[in-house]
Amino acid sequence: MNIVEKIWKTNIKNQLILVLSIFAAVGMFQLGIRNSLPQLVISVTTAIGLDSLIIYKKLKKPFFSTSALISGLIIALALPPGIAWHIPLSAASIAIFSKHTIHIRGRHNFNPANFGLLLSMFIFGTYLAWWGATNTWLVLLLGTLITYRFKRIHLVLSFFITQSILLGTYFVLKGEPFLNSILMINLFFIFVMLIEPKTSPIHRKGRIIYGVLTGAFSSVLIATIPTLDPSVVALALSNLLVPVINSKVKE
Amino acid sequence: MKKSTLLIVAGILLITLLLYGCTRKEHGQEMKPVAEQESAMTEYAEEVELKEREKRVSESDEEYSGNKVNGVREIKIEARQFAFEPVTIVVKKGERVRLIAKSLDVTHGLGIEAYNIDQKLPPGQEKFIEFTAVKSGKFHFHCSVYCGTGHGKMHGTLIVKE
Ligand SMILES: [Cu+2]
């Protein structure tokens, strides 16, 4: 079995970690170590440390949280390069705490990384740079692969189509090219955050509705409040509706 | 077993790229050579020329961006999907800086974390950002409004020289 085959067949979470690490490495190369490494280290160690500690207290067994590693990487890759240390620390802590405290119907409801980013936007007034996507083509390629592995192409497509149509129509009405709507899609967000399995609906049809809703929220936000980061707000709104979707859509 | 193998592979890859990144030469601002015409001049004329040039350089400081207007360094900067122009801004430590920023297409923003600056740039409007360059070094600036797929690579460097 060659290395590619080995990576392809391994655990999905590890594949996502690999993909995010590649994004991080490319971003670091583009922005310089000084602007990128500190927040990666702070965010990842905070998330893993806190999550592992909380789970250890519950299970009384040593635990290494790979999902916290994913959350930590996402947070660091979205926050602005060279940001003050207390913001990745807070965002990662909020992410992990939200995962263990905000539960409706037995699951945690908010995508942890997304929730951490959202609250730090409102608490610290920080903006998001999404520097995990310094190379658009790489994100498109590896993002599609990971989404395929997660079996979530339908979810990404439902978001993609909804936002393209709604925002495209809005652009046309404003006298701008329809295709500009595709240029507004946050690839890092749709391939890495939208597909998160635990905070999206259980059933396929539900996930399509979830994708459509997120795309609609995002389009409205882009059209009305351009200075607000549309993706994280849209995802948090859809996260809130997941219990309703799960109870109504059973296939 | 498989899990740990993959983590090791990821780790090695990351460290390799990290080291690569560390050893990469940062492309700094190239100084423009002052083009000088060689001509036959008397000693006196040469001296006058030299003095005038010194004066001129101290006023426009070719190694720095923009121009000094009433003691403030004014620099024009344009934002569009997905780049800033110029991408490198050079100022002198201690001087007052006024960035005159403008977006040419959609709403962008200019965020300089090290200086706690975040100015939103609605399309077509000139916005003034004033600060004193108290910290020397190379600082990253980034677009501070999500503006599309290339938002992640929309950034530049502020160089504050001693
Ligand atoms: Cu921008």
C-alpha cells in the first residue's frame, strides 16, 4: 500500500488535520512565521489542553482530543495574522467551553470553532482574515477531497447553489455581474466548517436544508451588512435551527 | 497505529515546511538607486548640485513611501479584490503617518494588528488613517472585511525603519 492510499484510507479526522496543517504551512510561508506561528501555538494548545482536561475529569482517563486540535487550527487560521495573544486564547477557550456546556437534545449545538470566532468578533471587535486560504486553488482541491471523504458534497453544493443564486440575483439588480456571487464564497469555511458532522443535521435531506439556510443567511448578510463576517454569523444561525430540522426531517 | 503514523507524517510535513519558511529570505523593499547623470561640471557647480540633492532627499526621502506634507507622511493606498497597492509601505520610526486609503470595488478594510488599526473602506470613499509610527519593525496588514475567495491573501507589509 503506497502512502497516498494509506492517507486516503485513514481516519477522516486525521485527514482533516493533515489538510489544515497543509493550509497552515502554506499560510505561514506566505505571511511569515512571526505573523502566524504564535497564534497557531496558542490556539491549538489552549483548545487541546482545555478539552483534554475536561474530558479527563469526566472519564478519569488520559485523553488526547483530536477534535480540539481541529478547532484550534481553524480558529488560528481565521483570526488576523499577528493578532494579540489573548484573542486566540479566548476564542479557543470559548470554543471548547461552548462544546461542553451548550447542549440541546443531547448534542452540542454550535460548531465550536465557529462559536469561538463569533464571540471573539463581538467581544474584542476583531475581524477575520481567513489566512488558511492564502492559496485559493489548494483550498478548492483539498477541500473538495475532504468533503468527498466526509460524504458532504450535497451539503456544500446546497450552500454553493443557494448563495450563488440569491447573491447573484442581488448583484444583477445592482447592475453587477452575476458571477461575482461565486467570488464571494468563503471556500475555507464551506469545506472545513460547514461540513462539521456533529453540529449539522443527522439526515441527508436535513443537511441539504441546512446548507440552503446557511447560504441564504450568508447572502442576506453580505447584501445588508458588508462589514460583518457573513459565514460565522450565518453558520451560528443555522446551528440554532438544527434541533428543529432534526425533529422535522427524518430521512 | 495508523492514526499515529498519519500524525507523524503530518508533523514531519509541517516541520519541514516551517523550516523552509524560516530560512526563506524575506523580500524587503528594494531601494531605488538615485540615477545620476555624469557631466562635466566645475567644482563649484558640483558642490551646489550635491547640496541641493541632499536637501531634496531629506524632503522626499526616496527610501520611504509617499510624501511629507506639513510634517506628516502621506501615503495613498488602494484596495481591490484581492490586493493592496502598494503592497509594502515604508515609514520612519517616530513620524506621523497619514494613510489615504480607498477601495476600488467592494467594501474592504485595512487592519494593522500591531498598531491596533481597523479602518473599513466602503467602495469609492477616501478614508484617512493617522498614527504615529512608534514601534519599529516589519508589520503585517490585512484586509479587515471579508471580500471574497481571495480575502485570505489580501495583505501587505508596513515597514517602520529606525
Ligand atoms: Cu478585501
